[in-house]
Amino acid sequence: MHNVLNKTSVVIASLLLAISTAGCSSLGVKEEAQPSANSAGTGAGAAVGGKPVKLRIMWWGSQARHDATLKILDLYTKKNPNVTFETQYQGFDGYLDKLTTQAAAKNAPDIIQMDAAWLADWNGRGQLADLSSGINIKDIDPTLVDTGKYQGKLTAVPLGNNAWGMIYDKAALEKLGVAAPKDGYTWDDFFKLVEEIKPKLGKGQYVIKDGTTDTTQYAAFQLSKGKGWPVTVDGKFNYDKETWLEWTKKFAQLRKAGVVPPPDVQLADKDLDPTADMLINGNLLFKGLHAAQVSAYDALKPGAIGVAAMPKAAQGGGWLKATFYFSISQDSAYKEESKKFIDWFINDPEAGEIGGTTRGVPITNKIVSLLQPKFNLGDKLTVEMINKTAVNSQVFNPGAPGWTDFAKDEKDIRERLMFEKITPEQAYDELVKAGKKYEK
């Protein structure tokens, strides 16, 4: 994985040089069963005059990603008139539950957008098809390709480069006369900053979210302390008690001081929902975020967004990863046509131009080189977050087999702690007990 970090850092750094010298909404499920546009044309993998095929495809994301994907599907149908699409797309919340239900009934879509954390369980159940042949992956970093392999077989094709970092309302900070975080800032620097900002804010405005319930932010904090991932890649419970108590007691203090939202307000926040996202609506200044979401934030709050790496301690707190993947259901009747589409999706210049950075920085070097002169501000911010994170990046942990349901137990424990129904010490003991159910 270290090769990925080094190579990605070089690629992104070169992009920034080129740029400088050139001078996930919570939408309701949307399902469409109509075909895409059917004007004639040919393209890579085209089968003009072939048997009509309707491919079912499912993804989650922001409105910007939805719009770009629908345009890409229309273009594919123009080039391959025998292929049409039935689409299912929505925000991240509820996506996995719906997909899992469909797969259990052997009715999963042909092409599925997958998260790294789900691959171990889905592969263990034999639900993903072998993609080792039929898709050109020569222009993708081999180590990133390896993250989509299971027992030597490729079952998930990475779609973009991504990072876990920080987003902030740059325009609001400037208005308040507050300097943005500097590269290499620490958690101590960050918490000092958020406490200094709070008195400058109006009623109903907060600096950061309550990290008590944020599992990803806590992972970044524990990693930065040199304590490893809270659950190891081989499925061992690894919440460090001292680090957990430091984190949760800090947020109890911030909650009491009004620096973070009250629990009911916190739970109403929905990333990239124009009506419910607190940062978009001017009620929050900082959020932990994946780089693949940055361009969508810029689209909803044009020119106001800034990006940073996660704060550091003994080590960096963020990580680089593939954004997510396309897989094909093992139950699909159209595996070969689905592979042709995925091959075209990651390698075709027109598709790459439409998609831009809506799934992170494109995964193939050829498409990145093509797009860099055309990057808009949101694209440049995406690249900037990845580049900042790459300086001190942690090795990404995609999740351990058999631990998917632990997230539900953890969510309940964390929310009861945030509402102060239990103490940090009691919450830790409950996490330990819950973890024992999943350890092998």
C-alpha cells in the first residue's frame, strides 16, 4: 500500500504543478426503468446489431455524481445501441441495506458500486463475479488494483483516487478574521482553534460536529496517536482505552461549551443535502470528508470551500484509498456486457471528461492527464485534499470480514454516550463486549 501512497503523491503533485502554471446528498431512492438515448454510434466494446441488453446499475452519491453518471450511461447507449440501462441511485444512507436485501433474493443489479469495507463479506459469500479478464486495468496503479482482489481474483475495479481529510467554510473563516489550519497542524492546534472561534459565532452556529458518534474521525485520531485502527484488518478489537477516553471526554467538554451541536441537531445533519447540511447552510465551519465529495460541496457553496489534511499527532491522521469500486453480481446474466461497460467507463476519454472528479481523481493516468487542463475549482480542491493527505498518509484498512454488523452496535453505544445516557467508561466497556461477538 505504501507504493500507492508514493505514486499517488507524485501524480497529484504533478497535477497541482500543471494547474498552477496554467494560471453524498441524502436524496430519496430514484429508480428509472427507461432506456437511455438510442441515437446510433459505435465505441469501444460496441456490439451494433447485437442482442438487446438492459443492464441494471446501482450507485450512491451526490446530485453532481448522479447527473454525471446518467450522462455517461446515455453516451454509452449512443455508442452501443443494443445496450440500455435501468438505474438505481440514492444517498449513502440505506444503500447497503437495500443492496443486501436484493442480493439475498438473487436480484442484485448487474453492476454495483461497492465500498471497500463491504468487499470481504461479499466475496466471502461468493456474491461478486470474477473480473480478472475482459477489463483493461493496465493504466491503473497495480497496488490499487490489488485492493479489489480476493484470493487472487479481481472482483472489484477501483474507480478513483480518494483521501480522508478536512473540509471547511473558507469564506466564513475569512469573514470572522480567522486563519485557516496550516499544513502539519496538530489535534491540539485544531481543538485550540475551534474553542477560540466559538465566541465569534451567532446563535445556532457551531465550529465542528460532535466526534463522539463519528467513527471515521475517531479512527483518524487513534491512528494519529500511533495506536492503529480501532478494528484491525484481521478482525481484532483494538479500541485503545486511553485514546477513547481522551477523545470522548474532550467532546463532552466541547458539548457543554456549545462548540459542537446538541445531539438532536447533530443527528439531523445530512451531508450534501441542500436543506439539511449544516456546513452548506452556514451553521458549521469544519467537517471530516472524503476528497471525492469536495467537488459536490463546491457546487453547492461555490468559491467558499477550503480543504486540509486531518490533524496529526505522533503520526498523520488521514489516509489515501480508492474511492470505491464497480463490481458485477455473481447472479448477473450479463457479465460480459457488464465488463465491457466497466472497461469503457474507466478508460474512455469522453466518459472521463463527463465524470470529472465526481468519483474522486480518475483512476487511470491517461484520463487524469487529459482532464487536468480542464479542472474546475471543485476538481482542483479534490486534488488538493489528496495531495495534502499524501504527505503523512496512513495505510488504509478496508474492513475486516464478519464485522459489518458491529457498526450498528457501535452506533447505538456512541449515540447513547452523546446523549449522556452512559459515561465514556461505560461506553468503552460496552464496545469491548460488542467486539467479542465478532472477533474470530
